[in-house]
Amino acid sequence: MTEKIDMDEKLKVMAGQLPGVMNALSGLHSEVVKDGVLSARMKELMMVAIAVSLRCEYCLWKHVPEAVRLGATREEIMEAVSTAIVMAGGPAVAYGSVVVLKILDELDV
């Protein structure tokens, strides 16, 4: 497992290298995560579950803090992890119990 990652900083570096691609992705991301029928908080929780299912640690360093920033509780985040476990099995347990808990502990949530 990697150390704490500031994904916002990494994304800024990538935007400098691939401005067209990253601007397009940023626009898509902004459109998707804004409040709609589902709240932005709910969508971030969904992205946490998807990141656990896909075993994307770097995604978790982006989406767990963002979910917290939007008001998600530790309990809500862990419930999102539980949905990933149903869909992805044992590997999701590993990511939920090691990576997500590490991030939440570092955020003091």
C-alpha cells in the first residue's frame, strides 16, 4: 500500500501534461457530481464503493476525502464499502479494511 496521496496535486500535474484530456475529464466529473436527483455526497459514496470494487487505491485517496468534505460520515462510507464487498467479494474486504480505514483514520473521521 502506498503512503498518503494528495490526488488533487497529482491531478494538477497531469493537467499540465495533458490539458485537453484533463479539462474534458474535469468537465465530465463536475457535471456528474453536482447535485441532481442524487446528491453530490451520495455520488461520492457511490464512487467510493466503485473504487473499492475496482481496487483503485488512488481513486480512494480522491473520493473518500471528498465524501467526507461533502458531509459523509465514517458509518456512511463504511456502508458504501459494504456494498462493494457484496459485489466484489474478498478483494473488496481487503481494500475496505486496509485502505479506506487508513484514509478515514488519517482524516480523523
